[in-house]
Amino acid sequence: MDATATDEKTAAKQQSWIARTIAWVMKLRVVRVFLSYSGNRGPLLAAGLSYQALFATFAAIWVSFSVAGLVIQSNPSLQQAIFNVLSTSVPGLIDNGDGRGAINPEVLLETGVLTWTGAIALVGLVATALGWLASGRDAVRAMFGIGAASANFLLLKLKDLGLAVGFGFALLLSAALSIASTAALSWILAGLGVDPEADVAHYSARVAGLFVVFLLDTVVLALFYRLVSGIAIPTRRLVGGSLIGAAALGILKALGTSLLGGASSNPLLASFAVIIGLLIWFNFICQVILIAASWIAVGMADRGIAADPKLEAERLAAERLEKEQLRQQVITEVRPRWLGKILARRERSEEAADDTADAPEKVSGRN
């Protein structure tokens, strides 16, 4: 009997410890972020965004090189820097001469939109890119548990167009910073007596390039969360989530070739390896964007910060109205019948007294 009681106590302690451990794990912010991400259909939304991103990326690159082609063609250093940034940001997008990339740089540099056919294509490509921004806005707002933006459709499209142009300039700025950082690093290494062709110089340039891309990703994510989604995010939460998202994107870019190696090594997928690799890559990117947004949303919820103050005020007003209606219903159903008759009689007496008090005023008004 004593042995059985001891075993039961031991089992109860183990169950209690397991319950406490599970409760502790469930309270971790990382766990709550992924639960919120899954509960708000994050994987499904990321899959849809990755499909749109495949076409939107080609559209954005086509439009950017069509508009800024003259400037890029006259500057070989800027050309190489832009292609390096694109190759780092999206592995497998630019053909580096091995025939594995999706875009031939020479064909891209010859892009033109001055013909009627090019103008029609430009409209379609811009619509594709803007469609991804609109879908991305709805997906990020879903991570915060709020619906689609209620602003004017035309104003939203104009804002998306301006942001798309701004992202294009950000790409050029990133390439310019890459050139400047590489030149500054070469100057510093030369001053230290380090051979520019040495491994130290190569890895230093690689780190400098990743740092520039990290800064660009942080700024782009912050703009995406604040401006594209239209959510009132406090600066501290915005910076923290953007840094986490940019760091995750940096890790993905550093491991890009390894992550996509499976698609190119499968003989059944050899004919579609580039497209499949890009879809896998964009799925990773879109999931990181939405998970970082979920991180911000959970942090704001912990602090009681509303993502949409207007919707929150409407929700609170509806809750107060519902509570008042429930209170009145409970009072009506619970109070005794005799108490209801007394209260009704009192109300009629008060109304009669008010009518008596108002009678002299009505008579004097007629006189």
C-alpha cells in the first residue's frame, strides 16, 4: 500500500513538473509569436505572397532598368554593384555566367520601354508589382489581427506606386553604398599593407557587403511595416522587429546557395530548378517578413498597444454597450415581481410630478 501511494505521489509530481514546464514554454515570447503566426494563417499567406513575389520581382527589375537604364549603362561599376546586390538578395536571380540564373544581365541592360508595346508591358508589370504590395499589406495587417485598410483605393495605389519607386531608389542607393564601402575598405587595407587579392580582403569585402544589405533590409522592413501596412507601430517596437527580420534575412542570404541546393540537385526538377529555387527562396523571405511582423504584434499586445486605435475604440464601445445590455437584462430577469411593480409605480409617480410642475408654465405661456 505504501509503495503504491509513493508511486502515485511520484507520478503526480512528474505530471505537475511537466505541466509547469509546458506552461513556462507556452509563455515564452518566441513560442507565442509562432502560435500567433500560425493562428493568423501566416504559412498560407506567405505561400501566396511568394507566388506573387516571383512575378513582382521580375516586374520591379524590368521597370527599374527601363527607367534608369541610361544611367546604369554608362556606369560599369554601378552595373556590377547592382547585380551583386541582386545576386546577394535573391540567389539564382542573376546569371553570373554559369547558365543557372534566371536573368541574363546583358539582356537586362538592353531593356527599353519607349515603344507602344513596351508602354503596355510597363503598365502590366507595374500592376503586378503593386498587387504584391497590396497583398503584403493585407498579410501584415492579418498578423496584427486587423482587417484590410479602409483608405481610399486610389490613394492606396498611389502610395504603393510611390513606395515601389522608393524601393527602386533604395536599390540604387545600396549599390552606391556598396561601391563606396568597397573603395573605402580597399583604401584602408592598402594603408595597412594588405594585398587586395588576399583572402582577408575578400572576406572583409564580403562582410562589408552583407552589412550594407543588412542596413537596407532594416530600412525596407521598417518602411513596409509602418507605411505600406498603415499600422501605428511605436518606433521602439518597429526598430526591434525590423532588426530581427533583417538579421534573419541576412542569415538566409548567407546560406542561400546551400538552402536552394536541393532543388538544383534533383534530376526530376532540373528543367525547372531556377523557378522552383526562386519560389522556395521567396517563400522563406515572405515567412520571415510575416514572422517578424508577428513578433511586433505580440510585443504590442503584451504592452496593451492597439494596432488600430480607431478599431480598438469601436471594439471597446461595443463591449461596453453589450455589458450594459446584459446588466439590464439580468436586472429585469432576476429582480422580484413585486419590486418591479414598486419601481414602475415610482416611475409613474415621478412622471406625474413632473407634469404637475410643468402645468403652471404651460398656462402662463398661453396667457
